[in-house]
Amino acid sequence: GVAAASAGSGPLAGLRTALSLLGAARGFRPVYDVDAEQRRRDTLVACAAVPTLLTALHRLGRGLEPVEPRADLSYAANYLYMLTGEDPDPERVRAVEQYLISTVDHGFNASTFTARVIASTGADVAACLVGAVGALSGPLHGGAPSRALDTLDAIGTPDRVDAWIRERVLAGERIMGFGHAVYRTEDPRSRMLRETAQRFGGPRVGFAVEVERRVEAILAELKPGRELHTNVEFYAGVVMELCGLPREMFTPTFAAARVVGWSANILEQAEDSKIIRPAARYVGPQAPAELPAAA
């Protein structure tokens, strides 16, 4: 059902539906109506289910049988095992683990804020997570790692970096993997993942480091004062590729980590019974005719 329906759009699209079904099947009730312990149990169920659902959806989409999780494996090792059906290499396990830890939570990003807004209405945990997944699916949020890797592919060789980047920056295009809504310096997660990638070594990593160096220099020249550096997505794509993850699983892997952060934020928001309701100010065109004065 869910796997067949989402086969053409990927595991993340299937996860939205699967989480809704999970919440209904497990009888998740509105967080407003249950105590803190029940909310915690609901989030634990969801956090445990997400990596299993994602890897199962991926395998079913490829005509393969899902792989059951193993109690003797760590979170990252289980994820790779359920994805491939093979015992994972320890070096790859550690690299994926570092990526998962680095992306588990990160302030009031778009998906986390979405989850908190929904939680503030008193909705159930599944509803909050479905909204978060929807926000994460956007290419400007969780969809960037595969697109950052697409940039490396499009550039192809070091001698093409300058011309390729300049053309796109001058055309007003965004260079995926560079710039951040908050950071005005190097993203510390990017630094860590660069070091993780360099442990593997190889031409792909060397090329990524060279592209990073040249792109930052070009952006500093063409957009002075903007401080546009690599963000977590740039090396995330490189690391996940080195670990054997297909590109369609990059953003789902992000979700497998961030679901823990979303859940923590949902639990915190549920403690406050006040709904999040930002004020708005109309800035559109004026009325074509003045309104009559009140009698």
C-alpha cells in the first residue's frame, strides 16, 4: 500500500503517510489530553519506527524484502543493516553515527518550528511529526545534501570550478551546500563532517575540499560581507555517498536523526498550553475606495 503509492516519490513521501497510519494504529491521542509519560511513550514509539519505516520503504521500492532490525546493533549500525541487508563496516557505521549526531537537533529550524506549532495546538505526536517531515522535504531544508552532491557532479573537474560557479552566482542562483540562515562563519558540523570524509580519503573527497576552497573565495569576491561558507549539507552528501547510501536516502537519513530532536521539542512544547499564533500586518494594496466612517 504505502510502499507502492510512494515508489515514484521516495521513502520520505511514504514516511508522511506511514507516520499517520502508525499514530492511528497505536491510538495516539492529542498531547493536550494525555500526561507527560504517555507523550514520552508515543515519541519513543515514533522514534523507533522511523528508521525501520524508511529503510523498509526504500527496499520495497526496489523490489526487495524489508530487513528486520537487530537488537545487538547500534542505531547507526542497524540503519545501515536494514538498508543493505549486510553487516555494516565499522568505519561506515562510525561515519553515519557522526552524521546522525550532528543533525539530531539544531534550534528552531523550519521543521522543528513546524512540529512545535502543531504541538501547540494540542494535536497528537504523529500529526506533529508528519508536519515536520513535510517541512524537511523542501529542497531549501533537508533536501539539500543530494543537491550539493549534484553540484560536484555538474562541475566535474577542478578546472571547471571557477567558470561554473561564477556563471550561476551572477545569474542569481543559489549554490547548494553553501550559506546558512544563522551561521555567518563556518558551520561547525561541516568542519566535523569534512574531517570524517577525509578519514576515508580518495579523489572524491579531495575534489570536494578543492571545490569548497574555490567556491568560498568566489562567493567572498562576488558577495562581499555575506560570509557564505559550507553548511552541514555539503559534506553530509559526501559522507553518505562514501558510506554507500543512495542519494534518494540522504534526506530520509536526515529525518532518521532529526526525529529525535523533533520529539524532544514536541514534548517541551506540550508542557505549555498556549497556542503559537504569530501576529500579522497587512501590507497589500489599499482599498479602491475609502471605507465609510462608522455611524
